[in-house]
Amino acid sequence: MQAGKQLSTKIDATVPTAARMYDHYLGGKDNYAADRTACAELDKVVPSTRALALNNRRFLQRVVRTLAADYGIRQFLDHGSGLPTQDNVHQVAQRVDPESRVVYVDNDPMVLVHGRALLDQNDRTTVIHADLRETEKIFSHPDTQRLIDFSKPVAVLFNSVFHCIPDSETDGPVAVSRRVAEQLVSGSCMVMCQLVSEDAKVREFVTDFMDQATQGHWGRVREEKDVAEWFEDLDVLEPGLVEVSTWRPDTEVAPRQLTQEWVEFGGVGRLR
């Protein structure tokens, strides 16, 4: 991302955004006709997308609960957090410990408006308007500095968001994840997953479709091997890098991803 580039604070209802499309798939109401139309077109080729979105949301909730309850993490930095829905990161974490602190980051102005309204009564949680690639801006932001103590372990979340940015030596997923890791102490965790497909035709269609629909606010659908690269210097927690509905499911009958044209793939890495 170009240094100093200003994010728009204007909400354009005519151009779909990944955050509002995700909201629609989760059954939310903070989306527009353009978002719903884009979802309908996407479903023609990848019909499992709604189930994928729901399973990804459940994964996020399990990860946050696990990191808070089993690993003692009380600080969460959520990149590309999306629109508020039920059982958000701060709600899951603060059920484990009310003192848990959460910073949400998103570049969608609608997320900023709705998020701040929702969180107005919660002084341990905030939303900041930034591009996930702006590591220095995010980490030095006054609200981040107020809530997060970087001398202690932090859980950094890149949940279903890296497919929204293109590959780049300075601002692609590998560069961003490593830049963030450099700011964290041992015991911190990084949650990273994204949409992947082993079918080249699916990768090409979805990448081109979303790039056009969002007017360039997209990266690409990747392969499992690409995601694995992000975790090279981390200790990956069990069960490893997996399709996310299989990451520590609550029960044996928990919902699983049934179709495989594309999946959400990733896991949790811990800093040594």
C-alpha cells in the first residue's frame, strides 16, 4: 500500500465490498443490492460459499476462545474484521476474561461506522480505519497503543482476509505477516487463513470476478502451499494447517465443509 494514501470514508452502495458480501452470507442486514447481486453471481460457480462463510465464522470463534482459555491470551488485534455480527471477537474473548482487549481494523468505512456504534459502551474494544497492510499505522495508532501492551503476547488475526490483497514483495501476505510478527513477543499467536482452491479454473474465475466486482479491492484465490509459506517461522498449533471447519471442532457432529470447489484453509502459528 502506498505510504500516506488516504482511505475513503464514503460508503458507495453501488460497488460490492468483501465485508458486506460476507455480511450477507452470514445473514446480516448491513449490505446492499450490489453486494447481494455479486453473491448470487458468485454462487453460480462456487455454490458452497455461504456454508464456507458460516464455517469460517465458527472457526474464528473457536480460535479466539481457545487462545483465551487455553493459552491465556488477553489481547487481540483483528485485521480485516468485517461488519459486526453475533459473537464477535471481543464478546468471545471477554466471556473468558472481561479484561480482554480487542482492536478491530478494517478499511471499509461502513465497518467503522457500525463498529464504533456497537462498541461505544465497551472501553476495552475499539475499531480503527486502516488498510491491513499499514502495519506501522496500525501498531502506532493511539487506540492500539491505549489497549494493547506489545510487551505481552498478542493474538493477531488475519481471518479470511489475505485473499483481498495481491502478491507483492513489500505488501503481500508473506511480507505483511512477517512484518507483523517482528513486532510481537514470544508466545504471541497469528491466526491466518484464506480462500484456496486446487482447481485452477476456480481460482481464475473467482479472482477475476471479485477483482472486477470490487473494482480492484481484491488479491487472488491461492493454493494450500501459498498459505503454508506464511507459517514457515512459526510453531503451528495442532491440528496443523487444515480446512477450517476441521480445526478443533466443538463436537464430532459440528458442521463440516462438504463441497471442495474452494475452501477456507489455514490455522494458528505461535511465535517461538
